[in-house]
Amino acid sequence: MVMSRMICAAIFMSVAAAPVAAQSPMDRMFPDRSGCYLRQYSPDHLAKHPEQRVTRIALTAEADVADPMLGLWVDVTLRGVPGGEYLALAYCENIDDTLYCSMEGDAGAFTITPRKDGAILIEVGRYGMSFENEAGFVSLEQKRGDDRSFLLQKVACS
């Protein structure tokens, strides 16, 4: 009788723990390794923040990256920069309650944390985030400028 209660308790504990394990940051923000997020800043917001260069930032999950990593395409549009739009691939992994993302080609890093109402917060890593297009390179820095964190909302992927 005692042994059967112990077995039942063990089964209950393993079943009860399964949903918690499934709720990693990656699973919450990018279920089934899919999802898109966007922040497009209004002209009014940009007028109030003249040092902010990012006018638009979007994340799109890349399904072809192998477990346990998650691939994310980071698409940014900057004002005051020739060619303005930049696209980079990042590889992300769960670390505690955060997704830690390293950009391809040693181009920096960022973190993503879940926020209320399905939003996410991107914070530029200590070595910044660098992007390249035909016009050249640009970087967002962690300690300078108004481009250090971004609150994005979940959107339908197009």
C-alpha cells in the first residue's frame, strides 16, 4: 500500500512538472518555433526621441535551425543611414527566464524576455548588435544612444 502511494506520487509529480518544463521562454514566445513580432515607431515618438535611429524592428522565427537553438531573423530600419534596412540572423537559447541570442558572424548579442499581453522586450547585449547591408555596417550599442531596448508586439507573420 505504501509502495503504491509512492509510485502514484512519483507519477503525479512527473506529470505535474511536464507543463512547467514546456513553458520555457522559447516555448512561450515562439511556440512550435514560429512567430513574428514587430515595433514600428510613430513619427510623433521619433520626434520626441531624436537620438533614436531605429524606426522599425521585427523578429521572425527561422524554422530550419536545429534544436535546441532557435533561429530568429532580425530586421531593422534605421533613419539617417544610407540604405536604412538591415537583416541579420541570430541563434537563441533558453537561459533561465530569458532567450539569449547571439548574432551570426560575431555581430553581437541581445536578450528577449516575455512581457504582458504577449509582448516581448529586446535588450541589446554588452557588445552591441551589428548589422550589414550594401551601404556598410551599423551598430546599436548597449550603453549609448536611444536604441538599447525595444518592446515588440506579436503580429501575424507575412
